[in-house]
Amino acid sequence: MTARVLALILFAAAVPVAAHHSLTVEFDITRTVTITGVITNMKWTNPHSWLSVDVKDEQGRVTRWEVEFGSPNSLYRRGWRRSDLANDLTVTIVGYPSREKSSSVMTATDVKLADGRTLFGGQAPNDAR
């Protein structure tokens, strides 16, 4: 084996492999949660986009929820635009909660915007099983 081939093999082995997780491992698809709150940040990143939403409870306490979506490209193909999720807009989100009970993390099925439009979040019940 030449030194070049060996170097290539060693380099390839050192590069971390990005494994895609199953939806059911991280999220409880047997139930859904609905939150309504104010957008504080949207990260259009790969492999998952993330939306931060501040949700007030009945006592006025604010909990920051982190909401997972698909990649920016998949959201764009579903009709999403960056302007749809600007900071300080109120949204209602339906999705599957994290399996970690103390967590305020979910993956979205639908996002209802203040103007009445609903954007598909990418995780439908039939997709999850």
C-alpha cells in the first residue's frame, strides 16, 4: 500500500461521520404539544433548523422552547421564507415533545403564523413511524 493511499485512509477514518437520528429516539411521537409564543431567534442551519420561542404560562413566567425543523432547503421547498419567522412575531406550534421530560424541546409538525397561514414543519404522524 502506498503512503498516499494509507494517508487517505487514515484521514477518512479521522473525519467524524454525521449520523442522522431517528425521530422516535429523541421525540415522543405518541403525543403532541401545542405552544404559543414569541419568536426570539431562527437558526437556518444544516442538518436541522431551530426556532427559539418564548412561551408565557398563566402566571406570566416565560419558558424558552427550542423547536427543531428540517434543513433550510427542505423548509424552503415547503414554502417557508426567512421573512415568515422574524423575531418578535407570535406563532403557535404543534409538535412532538422531547423524550426528556424536563426539556422544553420539540420537533414541529405545524407552525401557525399570526396572519393565519400554517406552515408544515416536516414531521407528520405517518412519517414518524
